[in-house]
Amino acid sequence: MPVSRTCSLLPSSTSSLQMSFIWPAPRTFDATVEENPAGTKTGYARVDEVYDEAKRTWTLRDSAPYEPKATNVEEKGPYHDHCFLLKHRYEIASTTPKISIVIQSTALRDTIHNAANDNDLINLYTGAPEIPPEKILPYYYILSDALDKASVKASRDGNDLAIKQLAVFLDFLRSEFASYFSTIEAQLANMEISFEYLRSILIPGREFYTTDALTGLPRIVTLQDVMKHQSNGMWFYQLKFEYLETYANFDSENASMIRGRFGRASLSTVLNEYRGPCKIHSFQYFPLEYHAMKDDIRRALITRGKKWASYDGLHHVTYNGIGYKGQAKQYLKGRAIIDKSTFRRINHGGPVPDKAYMNEYDAVRDEKEREADGKTRDENGLTDDDYVLATPLLYGFALGNKQWAAFNVELVEEIVWNDEAFANLVLPPEKKSLIQALVEAHSSKTQSTFDDFIAGKGQGLVINLFGPPGVGKTMSAEATSEHLRKPLYVVGAGDLGTNAASLDAKLSQIFDIGHSWNAVVLIDEADVFLEERSVHDLDRNALVAVFLRQLEYFAGILFLTTNRVKTFDPAFASRIHVALRYNDLDGGTKDAIWKAFLGKVRVADTLGEKEWEILKTKNVNGRQIKNAVKTAQALAHNQRENLTFKHINHVLEMMEQFERDLETIKVSAISAASPQDDLPKRRTKRSKMYDDWDEEEVQWGGTYGMAPINFGYH
């Protein structure tokens, strides 16, 4: 645990995360009323425990000066009624007594146990516990708080005996160990503590302030357990904390998320022995009460905790910030899925609670205390005291970056949907109506459909988009998912593997995840997996066979984008419901795309007719138009100028120069490889291969012309 430079730390401290901690079984209490209970008085006695050689037993007597008592003493002894004893035990041949405090009163015992919230301090299963003073002294302040607030069990039951006994007990500690309190309070007044007195602020049940190891965000945890150990002659404290975490349960049969249950997870750290007093706030973990802004921090973390709890389960969100995978960090921007269950299934890890939020013992005790304090649980079964302990991390998948990651809950936002996305698609009305009817009917929970003769087969909707690059195929899938308000799960050909076994496993995982998220799945550049089978290429045949079988059993909406439609295996014709052909951009469509993107940067209205004509003549597709505008905007910003046609035209000229250089390199390479051949002529029309298609060959589900406009091209 880091400390300030004013402290001399002995061995370096370490910190570790622990996700398993066995809690004690719920306690049971004997309801039998003792006929003559001990400790019924509010007074206490000072006694010596000495060995009586004649009786061969240990006996109690008043501390010196000692006066002999009569022999006709009651069986239970002369000190039976005192609520506690300060006992000095004198071992044989020893002049130094062993000092302990014997809690005889059941009411006082229960009061200390409930207030201190430490199962190791008071053992409820034994009789009168004997506690070394150094063990009980650190609890003085929390017991004093309990006395001031009258929040202990005895006061709720209307029995003030425990309160009176506790007051006497605290006064006794204060007077008997005055030097202890004068030293420690002088240090605490300066917001510092020495290792000798550190235990006095390490109170189980107290809230501690720290910062999250990944995000650096402030957080609060509660101290669960404190253990002091010695190693190589040096002392250290092992501290165990707990915080609020959520379970992740997955119904594999129905491929759906079950709402998670909240629980307590634990983490631990080690604080090694150090020299001299240290500033309390220099520790990595320190009691929240010593933070200068404790009230503001607590309010903020309660609000954050409620936001965190609202994302329990499966959620489609927007995220813009750093994501975390292990200790690695990556900037993530765009849509994301919060899904801890699938995160744990795919990544085989992730924190979960050690136990359900309330065990039986905690539930009985905690509920009474909350009722007494006027605290009630909400629909999640949580209070503000619970929310303040919530982890700042959510777990899921960044759709744009295709990364499983932990997300900073403060950066998670609700989606602002683009309701005009689908409406802006330029398609013949009857074709757009068909697509809209198909996707909406498939997504409807009340649709009237028929199943295949084989259960679970043929329930999906498969749409093929084919055409040259940069004409809006991906944008069409995006517009559809936006219209349906569903996630778009994009998969590239490189994500699927190159052999049948890996393809089968990956497609099973993708379709399983897509179905559980109710997502629109897009497999981009799928040509390699859909090529026509050949008797000479068994590996290729296996890939096609796997893809065909997986399509049969996918129950969601699937888009496939391809460039080489003529090479499709005929078996896919019966499995594709709609095929849409995309042509090169004509002048009107290209003009609309330029206006859409330039309008976003507020430049469209500044261009003259001549400048628009120049833009129309540029041989660029939709993606290149988007890139040109973004690059020109960056160029103008760097030059501290407003974006104008000059910047756009400069970028276009650089793009054209790059294409000329690339063509020269290609020609040189071909000439060097085959100097005797005629040099190939540069195509004057970039997409001639698409002009040669015979539309009659692609009438699988209907071939529809398309002219996409003002969307982001990908």
C-alpha cells in the first residue's frame, strides 16, 4: 500500500484481487432464558487470577490490597453480577500479569458484537469472552458512535441496560488506558497515524476510500477483515475489502440473459510495517471519514452506483472512451453491448460476487438495523449504502472495434437513434417496402409465420448485397439495424478462419451471440465462403458446406456483402431471401453524396456551380467522398483556416496522384514479369466487370437496383 514520502516503509506493499471468500454459516441463538444470568449490574470489578496450590485450581480475588472473603460464598462467585472484569492473571513464577477484559454481561457482549461488526472480536458461541485490551481498544471510537446514536440492539428493544453498561465500559477504557488515547488522538488530530496505532482506524464495516486500479476513478469499499501477520521479523496487516458486484447468469437453452443478482465480491491488499507517523490520506485505502470531501464523494458514488445497477443484464448503449481488457487499454467509440454473461462465456473470466448479497444472518440483523435507521431497499433490493460500494466497471462488447472489454460506467450513454436512416435510402418504393416488410415481420414478436418441417430450421432472414466497393452496401445494413433499433454485429471474412473446423466454431459463436443480442448480423466480403464448389478443391467445398448448414439454422437477420456474385454456389440461391444489386454511382447520386457530407461540415452552401461541376467529374465512390471531406477538414484545421473548396480539391488531387502512382507500379511489375507481352491497358471504367453481369443469373429473391446517398460509407 503506497504511503507518503514522510513515511519509511519497510517491505514494499502488495495488492491482489480475490474473488472467493468463505463466509461463516448463519448464527443461531439459544432462546432459553438463564435463571440467574451473569453481568446484570452496571458496575465492574478489578480482580487477580492466581493459582491456589492447595486447591490446585485458578481462583479470582480482588486486586491488591486483598482482603480475605468469607468461605460461605455463593457457587457462582462474588463477581458474578458485574458486567465485566479487568483480570490480571499471574502465572506461576511470574511477576508480570497477563491482562484481559472479561465480558460477563450478555447484553454488553451483544452490544459490542453488533456495533463492532467483527465476528472475531466477540464469539457468540462461548460464555464470557476474555478480550486482551489491545484488541478492544481500537473499537473504542465505533462503540462511542454506537452509544451516541443509540443504534445498538439493546436500545431498539427498549432495554437501556446495555446502553448503561456500554457507557460504563467506555468510561473505564478511557480512564484505564488514558495514555493510549492521548497518543492516538494527537496523531489523528494531524490526520496521521503510526503503525503501532494503525489498528484503531482499521475498523471492519467502515467505508474506505480508494481509486480504481484500472480507471483511476474514486470508489468506496467496506473493510471486511483485518489480520496481522509477521514475516521475516516484520509485521504487516492483510486487509480484505468488499464491494458491490453483479452475477451473470445465462440460459443456454433459450440463449437469453437472466437478470443478474447483486452480491459482494472481495479484494485484498497488504499494508507492511512502516516507521513514523504517516498521513492517513497517503494510504491507497483509508477510512472515508478522513477524506476532506467525503460527503460530496459519497453522493456522487451513490448516483454512479444507481446508474451501474441500471445496466445489470443486457443493454445496447453508446460508449466513447478507454476500454480495458486485462491491464491493456484501448480507445473505444461507438455502439456497445453491455452483457456480462456473454463476456464471461467468451473470455472465461470476469469478477463475480463471492456470495449472494445477503446471507441469512446478515439479512436478519441488517434488515432490523435498516428499519431502525429509516433505510428501505428499492426494487433491486439495495439501499444507498449498497450503491456507494458499486464497482465502476461494466462488461461487454464494443461493436465498432470488435473488442470484448470492461467499460467505465461514467462514459456509458443511452443511444440517440437516427430515425431518418432507413427513410433516406434511395430505392424504388416497392423494393424498399418489401425490405421493410420483411425485416419488420421477422422482428415482430406477434408475427404469424410457419416453421420448417424440421424444428428450428429456416427461421432466419438472409439478404445479399452485391456490387463494387464504396456504393453503400454496409450502410444499408446499418440503416436497417437503425430502423429496427437493434445492434449491428459486423463480422469480417478475416474473423471466420480459413478451415472448416474453425469456420464452423466461429459461425456457431457469432450466430449464438447475434441471436442472444437480437442483433442484425453483417458478414462483410463473404465471397470466399460462398464460392461455387469444385470437385478439385475439397477444402473449399468444406467451407461452403459449413456455411450452408449454419445459414439453415440461424434464426436472426443476416446481411451478406459480396463482390463476385457470379462465383456463388447455386445452393445459396435457395437460402437467400432477397438479393440487392448496387451499381456504380451515377452523377446525380454522387452529387447527393457530396452535398450530404459537405452539408455536415457547413460548406455545401459556399460552393459555386463551377465547383460543383468539378466535384461531379471526380471518379470517386461514396467511401472516398467521405474520406476526402474528413481529410480536407483536418487540413484546414491544421492551417487555421475555414474549410473551403481549395482544401477539398487539394485532397482530391493527392488521391488521384496516388492512383496514378499505383497504376505505374502495377504496369512496371507486369512489364518486368512478362516483357514480351503487350502491356495491359488501363481500364477507362473502373467497374466494367459489374456491367458484364447478366441480371437473369441473379434472380434468386429478386434483383433490385439501388442508388445510395447521404449516409456514412464504410
